[in-house]
Amino acid sequence: MRGPRRVALAAIAAAVASCAAPSRQLTTRIVEDPITLPRRMASISMNVTGIRYEPTDTQGTYWLPDFRLGITDRLEWVDLLGLRYAFLDDRPADGRAPDPVSLALRAGIIGIGYSSAEGTFLLPVASLRLLQHVGDRWAVSLAANWSAQWVAQPFPRTPAYNDILIYSARRFSFLSLEADVTRQLTDRVALGVGAFLEQGTDCVSPFCDWKSRTASVDVVLGARPLSWLTLSVAPAVGVRERPDIPLPTTYPDGSPVAIRPLSVTFASLTCRFAFYW
């Protein structure tokens, strides 16, 4: 589903589903956010990322919309075809005793369709996130994420890498690990540091032979001037590598396959805004 249509459907769904007031409002302190949205609270956000790769001199801009809706204080509707459930909550709002940490599992589909040439295709996702609020100024988060593309009858393709070292495959998956530490600087401004590791394969299983590996670090400066608005900016740097394996030098039509380096470095800047109601 294309970005604008996805956002439009999310806005309609949120407007219909969140007629009543949420069970509680977020504070202006980002570090206090729960692992799932409060009941009946909705959120629409947009990430805009500009990125540049070296030595291939490739650059681009990417838009990533996101939709969330709190069904209960522990169950969240995500991106129209996904759910996130918090098994543990270290700061419950309903008077229950706090758990040692917050722990939430997300599962769903971010895309589904049908092609006359390849049949049905699915884009499933799953993630497990752990969150710990430390005192009144710190939050630590760890997450494991899996995403994939499955196609019923994929076209045979000549193995090759593009200029950002993404492997050409109709079936693929990515497994990633994230770690973030956030400190509240003032009542409305927070600063975070994060690390990211990702491995890509050319099949749905994350345990196939790896085709790319990525590592990056970022710094996130976030501000919440109002309880219903969050703004952030996040510069990042990283590296992606591919295995040194023999690859075809020509396509079936005789045209040459581009030779790519074994690694690329990149620098990016992400701007994000999120609305809550």
C-alpha cells in the first residue's frame, strides 16, 4: 500500500475508533511513554529520512508513515494489519503493581496482494520489545525485529547487488536488534542514543545464508512542546557489507552485472513528527 493511501486509511480508522477520550493523556516527558498507547488514544506519525552512501555516491529520501491505536492499555492496533500486546508493564496506569520491566510482542502484515505472474505475496513482520523506566529521567529499550517478503511463485533472477548492497531476491527477510538509551533533559526535551544491527537473507527464514549485514548508531533529540505533538531529529552513521562470494558477471541477455564493493558506509538524517489524540 502506498504511503499517502496508508495514512488516509489510518486517519479514517483512528477517527472512527477513537471517538471517546483516551483513558489517560501522555505527559510532555517523552521518557515516561508507556510501551503501548493508552486505551482509546490514537497516533499518526511520519519519518522522513535523507541518506547518502559512499563510495557509490547514492542518495535518496524515504517517507515512512505509522499508525497506532490503543484498544486497551496493553493491546495496540498497529499499521491497520498488526497488533502489539504488552505482557508486562513496569508503570501500569490502572493501579496494579508494576512489573519489573515492560515487554510487548508485535505481529502482523504490512502488505498483502496478488500478482498474475507471481501469485500471492505477503509482507509479514514481528518484533519483541523490552522497556525499562529507570527513575524519573531514564528509559532503556531493547528490541528484536523480523520482517520478510514471501511470494508464491517468484520470478527466477540472476543474483546481484544494487548500489546500496541490497541483494536482488523476491523472497527475503531481515532480522535486526536495537538498543536505545533515553534521558529526559528538561520537561519537554529528551536525548537518546541508539545502536542497530541487521542481517538480510534471500529467503523468508532468518537462518539462511546471510547476504548483507548492517550496523549503525544514531543520536535522537526529541521535543514534546504539547502532550499531543512530538518532534525529533536523528542523525546516524553506519556501514553495510556483503559476503565475498562468486557472482555471475552477465545477465541471461548478455548484459554485464555491475560489480559492487564489499562494503558501503552511509550517513543519514531522520526527521519525525507524531500526533496523538
